[in-house]
Amino acid sequence: MYTHTLGLIFFQEHMLLLTLYLNEQQQSFVVLEPLKSNVLVLQVITIIMLTSSIHFLAA
């Protein structure tokens, strides 16, 4: 139960950071090339987040 709660807090914090990051990216929508690599980084982060949250839920 304790790890489950920790997992949820961890996941929510990451979602908040991800939202803030996306908002910043939308404001600086000038250069497209770095944006593509940022999207890739975001996808990797999302995958890591999902796997870690699944591990937390399974614990």
C-alpha cells in the first residue's frame, strides 16, 4: 500500500513536470529541429514513467 501511494505521487509529479515542459515548448515554437528531438525525449520519458508506475502498482 505504501509503495502504491509513493508510485502515484511519483507519477503525478512526473505528469506535472511533463505538462510544464510541454507548455514551455509550445511557447518557444520557433525552431522545429530541436522540437523533434524533444518529442523523442518526451516519448522515452513517458515510456519510463509508464513502466515505473506499473512496477509500483505491481508492488
